Amino acid sequence: MTTTPDAPPSGAPDAAALERRLRAAPDDLAATQELAGLLLRTGRAAEAESHARNAVRLAPEDARSHTLMALVLADTQRPQAAEFHYRRALALAPPDAATLANLAWSLTGQGRLEDARRTYRQAAALHPSIALTWHGWAQTEDAARDRPAAQRLVERARRLDPGHRGADTFAAALLARQGDGEGALAILGASAVRHGGPDPDALLETGRILDRLGRHDEAFAAFAAGKALLRQAGRRYGEEEAVDLIARLATFFVAPRLRLMPRPATPAATPTAGPQPVFIAGAPRSGTTLVEQILSCHPAIAAGDELPALDAVVRALPQTLGSPLGYPEALSELWMGDQRDGLERLRDAYLRHARKLVPAKPGQTLFTDKMPFNETHLGLIALMFPSAPVVHVLRHPLDVVLSMMGTNLTHGFHCANDVETAARHVLRVFDLVEHYRRQMPLRYLPLRYEDLVREPEPAVRRLLGFLGLGFDRRCLRFEENRRHARTPSHAQVAEKLYSRSIDRHRAYIAHLKPAIPILEPVILGLGYSL
């Protein structure tokens, strides 16, 4: 749980005024920091990043510059880099509890739970009355599967700040997981009354609890209300951008053009090259976290979680290849004589990014990358890593859309904030995958979530065989894996396999009706029933 910058005093300049000030004086540190903080507070971390970076350039020994940079990195799921800047801020100024607590949260995000606990203790000792410290610490204990400690800590947060929405929602989630759904709903109801209405996360948690109680119409109403609030806050599907990118990828990655592409002259996998990637592709909530948790039980596989490495390569690709074109068209530079090693440079950039984030151990030859909708970039993956295995996790598309409606997700151009937009994006990505499979060779394994749940051993044997690994029975006891899965599914993958998530959509079919005609080609194409 990261604390954001303090709100500015009443009458402080707005973003437009600060931007005008910076156009007149680009080196104005105070304005740069103020604008970065303002954009962060209003949920615009991507816009805040350039200003936070400039603040560090202008004042590399200023603690506030590093704190702002750390907050941006934490908000955009880059906890290792955030840790660096939190530590710089702490080294440049007297320690403060908020920065220590934020550092602890970045350690939690890396799965370094004991380090996080130790840092939370320091923060609490320095300033024991900050509710966010106790709330974040509670979530760390939950990640460590110490539910009693998590409950004690979140209740302390709630006592310190009865108006803390996040602590109320988390306390309700803990109670619901113990089987007290009615008690959890009571906490959320009282919280909504205190605040004059619920927030999106509370509504989505309400929906998940009602779903477990079998109150499906009420559950979907809560999901829909939560998503409506997110849309009102500006979280709308970037459909134009999504359609443009997918169309350009389909146009570029065609067999005649791909035959002209060079291949990496040197292999990525050598005895000294280090672990190589396994790309776990699939829509959010399709079962990718479960697959990663199973695989990471094997001694040869390190878990990478949702790695931003591929996205970093995509963003930097035109610059890396010295192209005036965007992605994917910039890959046409590979036809130039002085860019024939471009794929090796892209591949090595990916590996550098990934290895900073994946704590591989001796003997581990593979690591997982399970960023949702990784399959959008299957063409680039296959060019950089021709022999890399791609495990495409498939689940009934209506179950996927329903589960996306119950979770606060940003993947897929914010498609998950409405039934129809989620369905349209799932269809577009499915069609793109089919295009890639027709146009280029892929080391590709489709793996059904339903098969994995119903008959785990044959599915796991097939999966490990595809990766060239021997069967390891520990992979069937994935719930014993003490690794913290840093995704919304972390609580589910700490449980044994259960079948209640199969065909969940049947109880919601009336609410999912707008998605059915959109998804019918995918449903039938994958062999599912309507």
C-alpha cells in the first residue's frame, strides 16, 4: 500500500498552470515536482513519469525528487526500481515513516516478505499512528499467509483511521475468505455509509462476496456499479488505439515479409546465458497465475510474474533500431545491412530487463513471463526467441469476461471496465493469435484451464513435457508453494484446485448477454458451448 504525495494547499496551481510555468522555465524544480505530484494524485502516473524523471535529472541529491520517481515506478509495477529511489530518498534526508512504509511495499511487490516486515517495523516505530503503514503491513502478512497477523494489523489501521476505505475493504476480504460473507458485507456497508457511498474497489469486493454467497444478480449489480465509477474516473477502453495497434501488427506480421527477416545469429540459450523465458499468454483471469504457480514448483523454473520487460522493449524498439517508424513497422530496419543484428539487441535488452526482476536460483534454466495479453506480441516474441515456448492459457471466454468484471484491471487498454469492451478486446486478441499462427512458426501450446482443473496430472505432464522437463509431483501440490503471486489471484492459488470457477458464467448469462454475439466466434472456435 503506497502513500501518494500530500495534497497541495488550497489555491495551488492546477496542471495546466504548472505546464505553462514549465514551458517558460523548463528547469523550475519546484514546478516540476509539483506537477509530478499532482498527476500522481489524480491517477495519471504515466504522465507523471516524465516530470518525475526530470526532477531527478535537475536535482539528483534532492530527496523529494527521488520519492516522486519511486512513487511513479511503484504505481506502474516496477518495484525493484522504486526500491532504489526510496533508498536514495532515505539516504538524502532524515528517515520518515511514509517513505519507509513505501519502501516496505516495494519489497512486498518483489516477494521479499521478511525484508518488508522488517521495514514496516521500522516505519511503525518511527511514527506508529499512520494507518497506511499498518494497512500495508497487513497485506504483507496476508501475502505471507499469516491471516491472524493480517487481521490484527488491519484492525489497528481501522482504529487509527476509521475513514480508511482501503482498510475496510481489505478487512472485509479477509473475513469473507474465512467464510463470514455476511460479516464482510456488514463492514463494507458501514464503510459506504461513513463515506457517503462506496468506491470502486469496495463495490468489486462486495460483488465477489455476493458471488460466493450465490447472490448472483446482486453480485453483478455491484460489479457493474464499480466499473461505472472507474469509467467516470476516466478508465475507459482505449479502443481506437487498440484497434490501430492490432491492425498494424496483423498487416506487418505476414509470411512473405517475415521470410525476409534475419534470425538471431547467436542463440539465446547457451550454458552461460542464464535462464530463458517461458511466455505464459492469456487474458487476465484466464488461469495464467495458476499455471505460473504450478510451474514455479519445478526446481528448474523461476517465477517472473507480470514482467514489464517486453513492454519496455516494444516502447524502445524504434530507438533501438534507429528507425523513424513506430512499432511494429520499425522492424523493417532489420532488412538494412547495418541492422542485421537488431533482433539480438532486442532479445538481449529483454533479458537484461527480465533478469533485474527475476530472482533466479542455481539450477533454474527457465523463468516465466505472464504479463496478461502477452499474446498480442507473439510475432515479436517469435522473432527474438524462435525456440521460446509459449503457453497460451485458454478458458471459456464468458468466464473470462465475467471474472474481469469482478476485478480492477488496467490490462488491454482498460478494456475490462465494461462487458462489451472486454468482449471486443478478447475477440480482437484471439483473432490476432490465429493470424500469427497462420503466418509464422511458433512453439505454441494451447492449455485449457478447465482441463487443468478437472484432470491436473495429465495436463501438468503435458505442460512440463512441452517445456522439455521431467514430471515433478510437487507441481501438483502448487498450493504448498510459499511464493507470493503478485497478482489479484494470489489468494486463489494458495488454495487447492477447485472446480467452482468452471462455467461460472451460466449463473450470469442474462447479464453477459451483450457479450455473447461478440464472443460467439471465439467460443465456438475454441470448442466451448454457448
